[in-house]
Amino acid sequence: MKENRKLADLVSVGPATLRDFEELGISEVEQLIDKDSVTLFERLEKIKGQKLDRCCEDVFRTAIEQARNPKLPEEKKQWYYWSRVRKNKTAK
């Protein structure tokens, strides 16, 4: 079944992230389902030829999680939720 949501419909995804997705060749929510936020982040750094803020990875993560689960709890739709998750992983 074809996904009806647009990338711009995802919480925490704004104009800058939409441009990033375009640079990564992502134009539909369905394309995010099998993606990994770290891989996307690293690819984008290579494309742009510069280091990026790690929060970009967190925005990718929330978009991916929303693509996988349209009923994701509101808290997990916020990019900063995934920042806390990422930072807790690196702290251990």
C-alpha cells in the first residue's frame, strides 16, 4: 500500500531537513523505512564535504522511526528525544 504522508508531514522535519533528504535522494516517507540514521548522516557529511551537527542525525532518526511506525508516541517524534538516546549510548 502506498504511503500517503509526505516527508514534510513528519514531526521535527523542516525545510533544512527536506533539503538534506533531497541531497540524499530521499523524496518519499517509504524510502526511510529501511534506512539507518548514522549512515544517512555520514553520507550527508561526505556530500557536503564538512562536519555537521550531530543533531542532524537525531532528526533523521525521528523521521525514520515515524516512517516505520505511523503511531509513534508524540515524545518520540521530537528530535531531542533521539538526542538523549544517542547521548546515553555514548555515555555508557
